[in-house]
Amino acid sequence: MHIELESQSKYRSGPQVGDDVPLVVPGQIYGVFDGATDARGTMVEGIGTGRLAALTVAQTVAKLALDPGICDLPGTEIVRQLTSDLAARTDPLGLPIPPSTTLAVAIDCGDVWRFMTLGDTGIRLNGTEVLRHEKLIDDVSTVARVAVFKRLQEQQSDPDFLEKSVRRAIFLGFDRAVRDAVLDRAVADQIIAQAITSNGLDDDAESVTTFLNGGIQTQFRLGNATGSPLCFDTMNGTIPQLGHVIDTVRPKNDVQSIEIFSDGYPDLPQIVATSEWEACFHRAEEVDFHKTGPFATVKGSTSDEFFDDRTVLVLSGM
């Protein structure tokens, strides 16, 4: 087996690390955990709360992997243990936004591989089959962000200042953007209507309106919740409710390669190799630097930052 790992912080230079945490225990378990960046920039003991969540869950997964019984442990029990350890670490901190993370792991179970994912960190098998759950709420944010970007682009010529202004509007919400005179109310309402229509959410317009007016900083309220199509499962110290956990096995004879990747890669390569993932990433940066076109997402790149942290772990030659 050949193991390759590429992990890049969103910060183009300097010592600051991002929120992705890879895990490699050869012969036992392989994983990637993508902590959710706190929109308020909260830090705990010098690290962001997203990284804190990712580190905590990765540590528990590593401990579980030392027990041969993990291969037979029900997925619900694995999630329960991860949730319990994360809650024990973060609940006493009394943070306004609960630290949260995705997870995607490949567990070596002898004659079979066991794969588990929660969130939008993905696993690709044999360069073709992708195991990943993507969130509708991100589609809503993306439509709104692209619309805000195009609106503010007419007023601001500095691309870095433009991106920071757009991020502030999307992360802190349209109510704040209106108060700060970044958007007027009529424009904000038009963008909300566009996000509703584009995602087929006319029957849930109130949920979308509340979310976009409050911004991504309020998204945590929909994590492991029910009652809205914008709700999603995550690892945040409470039990997932919606069945978004993927837990599946494959015979080893059917698996020639495994790629575990965070959502910092906006496009997937055709060839199984970290160099191809990186080449694909840089092509996307050239084609759509601001992430408002074919690779639209909730953030764009700047001269100081890539649009997100990115990590890919590749197992091949099996």
C-alpha cells in the first residue's frame, strides 16, 4: 500500500494552521476531520474552535481504532462515543457557538474496509464512487453570496476588500449588512428571494429568510436539529437526528484505492494521486478565483487566503 497526504492551511503564508485534521494509523484507520470555522473567530487555548472539535474527535477515533472491536461496533455507538467525548471537552467552555466538525474515516477490518462519513468531507473509492453528504444550507448560502458579490463588485474595485465585505455580509447576516449600509433592505430581500427560488424552497421561505438575515453565524442552530430542510447532521456534541451518517463496508478485493478529502478541493481529479488533486485545485483557482462561477461556494480566495483549508489522504497500490 502507498500512502500520500496533502494538507494545506487556508493561510497562504505564516505559521497559522487551519481547521483540517488528518489521521493516519497505518494498518488500522485513516481519516480526515474538517472543523467548522467559527464565524466569530473564537479561539480556545490558541486554536480555533473548529480545529479544537476536529482534534478532539480525531483523538477519540484513534483510541477506538486500537480496539479490534471497532469493526463490529454499531455506527450509532461510534457516533455516541465521539459525541460524548466532544461534549465533555467543549461543553464546560460555555462557547456561544458549539465547536463542530465533519468526519470521514476508512477502517481496516481484515478482509473488508469499513467507511464512515458525517458531513461534507468525502471518500472516493477506485477513483469513481464518492461517499459524501452535501448540505442544502450551503447551496442557499452560495446562491446568496454570489449575488452579494456581484452587487458589491459594482461598487468596490479592490478584490480583497470586496471578498472581505461579501464574507462579512454572508457570515454576519443581511440584517447586519443593512444596518452597516452595505446592502439596502430591498436588495437584501431580492437576494433572499433568489436563494429561495433557486433551491426550490418556496414552501420554506421563512426558514431561508431567517437564516440569511442572521447569517452563517447562526447556522449552528440547525445542526443536529429537525423541522427545516436547512437542518443537517454534524459532530457538535449532540446526537445527529437526520440519518446523514454514511456507514458501509466493501470487500478488500473490490477496493484498489481510497481517497479521503475535505471540501477545500472544489473539483475532483480523474487520476488517483495527491499531485493530481493539487493540480486540479490550482486549475480551479485560475478559472474561478472568487468562487462565483463553475466552482461557486460560500467563500472566495484572496491574496492572503485560499478559499478554504484543503486536505486529501490517498491510499493506493492495494
